[in-house]
Amino acid sequence: MTGARQNVISEASGNTTNFKRYRQFYIAPDIDLTKIKTRSRSLKTIFGVFGFLKFPAPTVEFNGNGKTKFYWLYF
């Protein structure tokens, strides 16, 4: 949703565009690298440092238009 009450966009050329707003919900697995068991201190450190990153994963989108989409990889 780009506008507070409406989505009318005025361009410099004087054209206006009005498009329908809708909600989107995404469901995807979240991989927690710190839960990977390892004896190596260096790997534990690496997993801890990069644990905040979100890796592309299969995702399902549910939107306000009543449509469901599947993405093989999505950020």
C-alpha cells in the first residue's frame, strides 16, 4: 500500500495512475544457523556472525485478491 487513503500517483507529465491496493502475506521457513551442531569453534563463530542473514527459501504468498502464489526462491 503506497498511499494513506488512495493510490493516485501524479507524474511530472500530468498523467495520473490509480491502482488497487491489496495485502500480501508470505510464509517461508527460517533457517537458524546457530542450531546446527558442530564441534568446531570456528564454524560456531561463523554461524553466529552470519545467523542474522535471511537465505532465499521456498515461499508461499497469500494476497488480498484471493490468490495464492508459490515461489521457488524468495527473499
